[in-house]
Amino acid sequence: MESTLTLTPALVRRLAIARQRLAGPPPAAGPAGILDLVRDLRCLQLDPTSIVARSHLLVLWSRLGVYDPAALDILLWQDRQLFEYWAHAASIVLSEDYPIHAHWMRQFATGEARWSRRVQEWMDANAELRQYILAELTARGPLRTQDFEDRGPVPWSSSGWTAGRNVDRMLNFLWTAGAIMIAGRQSGHRLWDLAARCLPPALPRPELSEQEVVRLAAQHALRALGVATPTQIRQHFTRGGYPELDRVLADLVAEGAIRPVAIAAPAREWAAPWYIHTADLPLLDQLAAGAWTPRTTLLSPFDNLICDRARTELLFDFRFRIEIYVPKAQRQYGYFVLPILHGDRLIGRVDPALDRRRQRLTIQAVHAEPDAPATPEMGAAVAGAVAELGAFLGAQEIVYGDHVPPGWRPALLDSPRRPV
């Protein structure tokens, strides 16, 4: 067995950022470049919030720069190289990873947990509704939720918004179980169809064992993270889908696929174990030798780099929480705040809102971290990132609010009112 590598926190951050494709040359902005990018990230989390743009589009923009979202649609709905399913949340995932996701499809609602039993019992009681939905899809092709009649004799019981939404619940359960998939979107509404018609015909679909699934998923998660602990791996990609992970990681170490890592900070060593995939050792060597091409960009609140809040706080000393559901008067930073990535640090956050009718991007506030350089050069870097966001959004004007860090104010307020 090879010895444990000892890394600095700065090198760990740079490896994570490089593996997330947030440093170095941007990928190509067409379908091939996006597919290559998703292979590194492994999933793009979906979220309905669109005060700026949908989160998955922002995640791609942070890495690609200005691009045409139609290229993503080609991969999803035409080439079928991507599809929507659960990863560390509802996400866009790779069709080539279907065998991993199919394992969890087969496991859905089959256990003895209280939720599983409840779903099983409800679906059995509404077998007529299930059969009707599948028959309609077979005969008519892709349909919206509202295209189905509610033929469920037993209403879904919930204290929340899902109460009595029988068609919606059945469609979502059939989706999670892999019987149906999302075939497209029509005016924002999901189009459902049989799964067999939503995957590439030549796609290999081996039925993997649970251990094989965990081995593959753990390596994908580790490579996306750069360096990670078992806890961080469990939070990434197929979140919560890593039974017996410690044993799998030990096997991968013994086989030489991954290596243990120690992280030595100036005053302490971060608690072990940490791991790196051996495929990333050449990149690590390059970064250690100074091959580092940083960028300044803005990140979606659901970006893959920061979706694990505990890891983000440890690596970047940056506490980040989403305040969408916090009453306005109690928000610290804003409704849909985008962290600012500069090089290997998170140096602040912006609170943007897009007025699509007026084509105006308003930056309601800009917040700098206490240790962020309060220089005109830093302000200019942030202004450039905001201008690039405006260009991607099609904004014809960028307006800043009153809350701007004093050291950045000249560069931000003197920046072009129209995005580059």
C-alpha cells in the first residue's frame, strides 16, 4: 500500500475547483463540451427558483461562460445523453450512469421503512390509477400531469401541498421507480413518457449489484470533489446511497484506485480519513508545481462546489445558507444570493434580480467577506463577473444598489451599464 499524501488546505481547494472545471480553460460551449463537463460534475441539481435563471443553467454558465441553453436541450431531449432523476437532489444526470440510478429505482419503496410501506400500500390501493397512467402513455405518448384524470380511489394524505394530488403523486412515484421518465418540457410543464422511450436504444443497461453501484458512485463523487472524506462522499452525487461505504473505500485503497490523504493546516491537521482518486494525481502534481489558472465568477446557491455546506465552511471558511424561505426583514444577505469565487477563495456574495421585461439586471447588494481584498482590482474582477452574468441573461442594463463594499465601489459603479 502506498503512503499517505500530505496536502495543504490551499492545494485541496485548488484541486476541488479544478475538478469542478472552475479553473483553467473553460469547456467548449456546445453539446459535446457540456456533456464532457457533466461527466466531471456527474449531476446538475434542479430548482424551480428563477429570479435570475434556473440553477442548472447558472452552474453551466459559471464554467462555460456565455452559452446557448439550447445545447443542453439537445443533450436532454434529442440525443438523450442526459435525463432527469434523483442525485443529491432532483437533478440532470448522465444516461451512461443509468445502471447506477436503475439500482435505486429497483429499490424504491421496497423496504420496511415506514415511508416505503406507506408508498407501497398507497400504490397498491390505487392500482387502477397506475394502470390507467401507463396505458395512456403507451397509447398517446408524452403527456403533462394535467392531461390525466384522477382515478385514484384512495387520496394521498399529507399535511402539505401534496395532499390529495393523486395524479401528481403517482407520476412521481412511477418516475422514482423508473417506470416513466421526463420526456421534455412544454411551457415549463414536465412531459411524461414510458422510460423505454426516453433512453438511447443502444444504451448498455447491466443490472449492477449494490456493491458495484457503490464502487462506481463513490469514485464518481470523489473525482468530482477532488479530495474528500467518507461523509462528504455520502453527501455527493447519489446522496445517501452509499451502504457499507467504508468497506468499499478500504477495498479501493487496497486495489490502488484511491489513496489516503492527510491535510495539514498551519495550526492543526484536519481529521482523517481523506481520500484522492489516483486518476487525479497528475492534476495534483501540476497544481503543486504552480500550474493554476484561476477565474472570478459567480456561483448558483445550489452549485456543486458548495452544495455540501459543511464542506464549504471547512475548505473555504465561508458559511453559506439559502435565505429564500427566510422572511425578508430577517435575511442577512438576500433572496437568491450568488457567492463570488475568486481564484481559490470565496470572497463575497451578490444579491441579483433580473427584470426580464425591461432586460435589467439589478444587483441589490454586494457583500465582501472580512478578509477579501478591498482593492479596485478586486472590484474590477467582481464587476467583470457580474457583466458576464448580465450578458448570459440577455440584460441590456446592470444597476447596482446602495450596499456595495467601499473598496469595490469605484470599479462596480463605474463599470459599463450594459453587459459586455
